[in-house]
Amino acid sequence: MSGFPYSDDNKRYYTYAYFLKHRKGGRVVRVPLDGGFTCPNRDGKLGIGGCAFCSGRGSGDQIAALPSLEEQYRAGIEKVQGKWKDARYQPYFQAFSGTYAPIETLREQYDRALALPDAAGLVIGTRADCIDERTADLLEEYAEKTDLTVELGLQTVHDRTLQAMNRCETFDQFCKGYERLKKRGICTWVHLINGLPGESLDDMRESAHVLGHMYPDGVKIHALHVLKGTRLAQMDFPLLTREEYVAVTCDQLERLPMTTVIGRLTGDGPAQDVLGPEWTKRKRDVLNAIDQELARRDSWQGKKFD
Ligand code: SF4
């Protein structure tokens, strides 16, 4: 036992598994879906070509290439069925920007997702600049009737990196959308990427420090991996070593509030498309190394949060 208050084992951070067990009454598996959304950074509204690290499927690479939500959902469940007893399933609009469509379309898609067999809530991945007041009102409505989580890609708080990655969104714009959700009490998770070109370890620590003080309900962190066919694959820059990633991720955990759920500390790009770093494919090793590093430091999530 680590002594960290939100842990039943050796974990020194607030894992999603612990959260599910103690707050949701058991395992809930997110089933990634492609709701046919696009992204303002792809359709020309803000940019074209998308973020330098984004694959052609808008982060939906793990989703079965099937036309309907129902088929994708069934295929997603089949993949994990039998892995956990009594698991419940949560439709997760993962591909592209799940709030980027007219309100009527959003409502239609969210209702379809909630009508999927045994759907236990809803997760929507999107960009913060795709959340205006009307969209936030709609999300509030869904949060009142179901277990809703909205996941926002931030990746870094540094505008120069966001610009270099063709993100077409500033940190300030992110904050506006984020605040609209938080003000309405909507469960909001935020994604960070470590190892973006041009970022120092200090920059990554700062991203966690700044984000921590915004009290996200959950955070997902992963190492930048270079996927085939992305703009990133054409760029020349040093990749993070596993040792650097482990150390900086522990630094970040120390700077996040204890009460923020850590949804993930490894990436989930399809192994056959990951050009590097190679070590990101061995997720278990990375997670073990993070546990060992926190133990070596006698540290835990939130130790340096002030
Ligand atoms: S905002 Fe998301 S979906 Fe759009 S290009 Fe960037 S990573 Fe891809």
C-alpha cells in the first residue's frame, strides 16, 4: 500500500480504475465511436490538414471502420468482452470534435448513443473552442440526465507550441470553452502530450502546473508518438526517451491536485502506425516505471501542488 489516499494498492496517483470502483460502483468500459463529426482545424473554418500529430481519422484510429454507431459499438464491445466480469459500457465520441456540428445534429447523435444497448452514460471528446454558450447549455442538459464526461484536447499551455503544431487554438481560447463547462458543473477531463517539438521538460512541468490550478476532473497524459502519414512524420526533432517521459510525468503528477482522476498515462495509437518512439508500445513497462519512480522519490500525485 502506498499511503496515497485514493489507492488500494501500490499506485501513488488517482487511477481511473480506483475512481470507477469507488465512485461508479464498478468497471465501466468506454467504447470509442466515430459520430461522423469533423473538426474546424480540418474543414477550413480554422485550418486545414489538422494538428501535426493527428492521424487522418482524428484520433479515432481504434474505432472499427463501420458505417453506423450501432455497428461500431457492437464491434467495440466484442473486442473487450470477457475481459472483465460485469463491465458496463459507455459510448465515447472519440473521433474528431464531438461538439462541432449544429445543435440539432449533436442532439440527434447524443440521443442515438444513449439509446445503444446498456449505454451507461456518454463521453464526448472535442476541442474547447467548439464549445460556445449554446453548446455548453446542451451539454448541461445531458449532464443532468446521464453520466456525462467531456474530454478536451489541450496538449500544452504554450501558444508557441500550439502554433507550431498547427493547432489553430490558443491557450486563452481553450480556457474560455473549459470555463463554460466548469461553470455548469460538467465533468471535464483534459489531455496533455509530453514531448511536443520544441518543448523543454520545464515547459511540460509548467503545463501540468497551470492545468492543475484549473482543477480538471480528470487528466490524460501520453508521450507524443509519431504516426504514419501525419505532418509530424515529416518533421525532424528529438523524441523523448522513456526515462525522460517517466521522470517528467512523475513531476507532472506531483503538480496536479490529488483529487484529479488520472485517466491514462500512456498513448493508444495503433502499434502498426506508430513510427516512434518504440518504447511507447510497451505500455505496461512505462506504467511500472512510473510506479517505481514515484516510490523511489517517496512521492505521490499532488505532493508539489500548491
Ligand atoms: S483538433 Fe483534434 S481532431 Fe482536429 S486536427 Fe487536431 S487532434 Fe485532430
